[in-house]
Amino acid sequence: MISLTALGTGTLFSKNNYHSNYLLTVGNYSLMIDCGSDARHSLRDLGLEIKDIDGVYISHLHGDHVGGLEWLGFGKYFGPDDLCDLYASSSILPDLWNKVLSGGMGSLQCQIADLNTYFNVHAISEKNGKFNAISHANYVSCQLVQTCHIMNGFYIVPSFGLMIDTGSQKIFVTSDTQFAPEQLTDFYGMANIIIHDCETSDYESRVHANYKRLVMLPNEIKNKMWLSHYQDDGPTKYNAQVDGFLGFLKKGQTIILKRPGDN
């Protein structure tokens, strides 16, 4: 069976819904899509532990997407389990270690550590952008989709959504992205299911797609779109289904995905 579970659906500041991270499960292999600071709590709520996680994909370097990696890496390193696979674009891996993780994880007793000490690191080339995290299930592949999340001065900070292809369905997880239909329409068209970044605050941050913008998308796109990364009061402010969306994705919700041969 292939499934995608929402470990959380909230923003960095969410108090109720945890960070918007997901769990892709294919057979006995479980791949986290991002690992925010709330990961240990969101996994616990589903009855899962570190030992149940085989791999992690990182989209970009904000704390609600990487803040749980120290916990995960130390837990695997000092525990009885094998190290966790770590998948990320080659463009973010140096900063993931040098600017995010090295301060807490760079030193072990009588040892100088690096990212490979704690994870089986898989650098994904931007030229190809594909990886197959589940080696025993070659009908599932993952393709990086670069999005525009934040401009750091005159530079686009690397951030990547994920197109998951089961061989029968394509699921587009945008991760964090601005409202950018000109850049994303082709990917919307490819996907059977879309899990889209959606802030629901009255103030538009301009670094996330706001509900007031997303609702203007054509119905043929909205009717295959789940909304995630929303403020805690989002579902009480807007009726997403009435507006044509599949709805607000709920914390703990599982989507069963089809593979070749499934009806």
C-alpha cells in the first residue's frame, strides 16, 4: 500500500496543527517529507517513533521543515537502528550542515562529525532532480520542483516541492511557495492530487500563497487541491469545499494512493 499522511498542517507558529510535514509510506518504507521542530510530537500522536522512520526529504532550510533533524539524527546515531536516508537538493546540503545543524551536531566525544555521521546522504542533482527513495518499490519516484518561496535580496533562496509518481497517480506537494500560477500551472496540470501551501491570515506575507489568491484559480485545479500550511483559524474563516477545493488537509489525515493495477 502507498499512503501520504499529514503529520501536521500548520505554519511555523501553529499551536494546534503542528508543522506542515508529511509521511510517505510505501510498503515497509516510511519517508518523511520535511522534519520540523514538532516532528517528535506529530509522530507520537500517530503512534510512531524514530525507529519507524527510514528516510527524510528536506525541501528547504526553515525551522518548521528542518528543526527536527537534530532529534532524528541523534536518535538514529545513538539508537539501535540503522541511519536514516536523507534526500535533498545538492544546492541546500552544504548550508543544511554549515548553517543549521553543525552547531549542535558537529562535535561528538573524541570525534568531529559531519552530515554523513548521522545520515545516509543522497544529494539530488538539480539537472535531473529525480530520486527513488524506496528502492524495493521502483514504481514510486520523486521529482524535485523548484518553487519561489523567498527572495533574499536579489537571490532566490533554494526551495523545492516534490512531485511523487506512483506509476498510476502523481501527487504534487508544493512545500512553501508564493502564489505563482504562471510558474506552477504546468505542474498543477500534471498532478492528480495537489497539496498546496496556503496561508489564511488577513495579512499577506507574500512568501506563501494566500487563500484569497488561490481561490481565484480555475475550478479544474482547485478541485484536486488540498490546502495545508494554514493558520490555526483558517478552516473556521473559509469554507474551502464550497469554494471548490478538496478542503483543508487535517492533521493526521491519510490519503491512500494508487499504484499500477489498483482499481
